[in-house]
Amino acid sequence: MSSIAKRPNGRWRARYRDDAGREHSRHFERKIDAQRWLDEVSASQLTGQYVDPRAGRVTFRAYGEQWRQAKPHRPTTAVKAEQHLRVHAYPAFGDKPLARIRRSDVQSWVTGMEKSGMQPSTVRTTFNTIRAVFRAAVEDRVIAASPCQGVSLPDVPRRKVVPLTVDQVRALAEGMPDRYQALVILGAGTGLRPGELFGLQVRHVDFFKRQLRVEQQVQQTKGGGTRVCPPKTKESERVVPLPDVVVHALVGHLKTFPAGPDDFLFQDPAGGPVVATRLMDSAWRPARKSAGLPKVTMHQLRHTYASLLIAAGESVKVVSERLGHTNAAMTLNVYSHLFPDSEGKTRRAIDGAFEPKIIPAADSVRTDDAR
């Protein structure tokens, strides 16, 4: 229900009640403006776009904390989200009401982070967290639109992935302690992410079919603990073929370090799944130095796997499935420079299609025209 009434001071008061029965009113100099406002409110209520004017008074900090605590983030994502908000967003507009934060405010904030020397990729990931908060506020009908719409972000220079060579992988494996040598071969021979490697249990490996199943991963938590959780995405749950070199490495590993079906394939010396930081300090970095390699990460074993598949002529679709990527576009975005040049294949495809037909020579064409 809505109404317009003229006040003793000559102004017009427009009033309406929302679905919760709360009354809202505004005063206007002209009746036509009051009617226009009520029409806009009525239209937003009919289309489901109505936002309570009082809802936007909550501060960004208050709503951001509510969003952060309710969001089912993975532990590592939760840590990053909390840091993005506390370190970067709250100092800028944490105490401002959500409804008073403008696109220009967010743009100035993004530009300021870039000018401070922050890496473009970090600016983007920080912005993505703040954008998620505003998106949730829109969905909760706290604000009508997100101030993140139309904000310009810095370009992220694309760095070409440089895979480790087979010789480098072998050198790394040889430099690792006995309990982790097969881990390096497994990483380069299957393309699993580090967390997926740590999450493998003996039951996930089928030596007869020469396959392994990726069903879980291990993530490190605060204080050096670990947590078993689902893979990164639904596409990450996959079956990966095992080459002979990997099968032989795993058989040798299990002979030296016997384990039951539900035991982790690779374990921390103290028992339980591998703790990433402990592995890096005690095994990976010393092995990297002994192999004479620069600062390479375990994730680069995954790049080696992808590069070997591409060199063998596997399609983008197959490489994407083996890596557990969300789609083939992601695979191309990372590895497009590794795919062989196809100019020769393009020429042969066209020439092969036209070859059965005889194309008249230029002289014969001119002769026919002359006739």
C-alpha cells in the first residue's frame, strides 16, 4: 500500500509499506517526483529487485565478516579471504555503509594497490574476494547493484611455462630421500597436483589395470597439521593411466616402505600424510640444490607431464582431462606455446582437398577468355 500527501510546509510525502510491514517514506518538492519514486518502488517489488533502503546501512566490515564466516571456504582459501579483507579492504572502506560505496571508490582502491607495487595477479585475486562480498550483498537484497561492476583491473603479463626436462626430473628424484624418490617420478608421470599426490592411498592404485584414481587431496592447515578433503574441482576427480616407469617406481617404493590399502602411499617420517612445508624444507630444497636447479616447485612436475603428452601428439581435450582441468580453454591458456606449429598441416589439408581436381593454368584461362 502506498500514498502521497501534501505536508503543511508545501512538500509532498510519499509512503509505502514493504512485504515485512515496515513503513518507508520520502519527501519531495513536487508531487510528480513523489509519484515517480513510488512507481520505481512498485516496479522493483513486482520484479523481485526490491531492496530495503535501510539494509544498505550495514558497514562493509560487518557484512564482510558475516560473509566470510558463513562461506564454506577450503582452509587455504579461507586464510586468503581473511587476509584480503583485513589487510586491504577494511582499511579502505570497512567502516562505510555498503550502500554508500561507489564504483569510483573501488576503482581508486584497485588503482592504489597497483601503484603501491602490488603484483597485478595479487591485485586481481584481492579484488575477486571483495567482488564476492558485494555479489553476496546484492543476492541478499542488501544493495541494489555491486560497485565492482565496470572496475578496470591491471593486465597480468602471461608467463610461459618452462617444464622440467626428463634429466632434471631424474636428478631431482636421485637427490630426494629414499621415501620420496618415487613421489617425484609419480608427479612427472601422472601430472597430479602436490595435494593430490599427498592424498593418494594404496587403495587408489590399481597395478593390474595400471591406473590410479584421484579421489581426494591433502591440504596443510595452520600449525603444521593436515586435512584430507575433496579434490580442487569435480573435474579433478579422475582416473589417470600409469606408465611403466611409474609402476616400477611405486612397486619399488612399496617394497621398501610397506603400507596397507588404507595407508597413504607416501607418509611423513613421523607418520600420517606428508606435511608440505616439512617436505619442502627437509627434502625438496636440498634435492633441488644438489640437482643444480633454480627455484623450481613441485607443481612444475605437472608441467613436465603436460609437455610430454603434448610432444607425443595428445589432443588438448585429452591433456585437459588428464590434468583435471575445468575445461580445455584452461589447458590452452597455460600450455598453448608448447603445442607444435601447424602451418604445414594447414597447407596439406587444403592442398589435399584440391589435389584431385585439375586447376587450369593461367595461360589456358586467358586463351578461353580470348575465344
